[in-house]
Amino acid sequence: MSGWNQIKQVRHLEERADKLGLKFAPYKHDDSFGATLALIPKDQDALPIYCRDAVMFAGTLEGAAYWMQGVMWAREYDRMAIDRNLDKKRERKEQDERNKQLVKILKNEKTNLVQT
């Protein structure tokens, strides 16, 4: 049984994952009774350079919290040290990749998207 604080922690981590373009999913290769979870791209628009079923992280909930904090720290560091407009540039490059994938789909070429 989970306590209220654990439920709040999970919700907070889900919000953090969403901001990073990720969502929680079951880990396909888990043999420990579901104790391992995965973080994958949350939808077709998030993290377009990755395959839709790519696992960005696999591990425990606590490990996911630390991993996401590291990703957020790295992004903030890059913003401060490299370029304050990095978020806008990242969004532009991601949109460029989405556009390339759309052209491939329209031409019936292979993309890194998983067809459902």
C-alpha cells in the first residue's frame, strides 16, 4: 500500500518527466516483478530524433528522479554557460526533424517512428 507522500512524489515525477518530453512506461525486459520502469518519449512530437519506443532510462522510481534531475541540471548549465537562447534553438531543431520525418512519411520512406 502506498502512502499519500508516495503518491505525491509519483505525481511530481510524472510532471517533471512531462516537462522533459517523457512519460513512464513498463520496462519490457524486466524480470523483477515490475520493479523496473522506463522513461520513453511521451508522444509523436516529443524528442523527435528518438524512435517512439526508445528507452531513455530504465530503473527504479528513485533512480528516475535522480536521472531526470541530472538532465534538468545539464540543460540549465548549457543555458547559463553556452547560450541563453538554447531552448528556442532546441525547439527549432526538433521542429526541423519533425518536418524531415513528415516529408519521409509523405514519400513513403522509412522513418524512426514506430507504426501502430
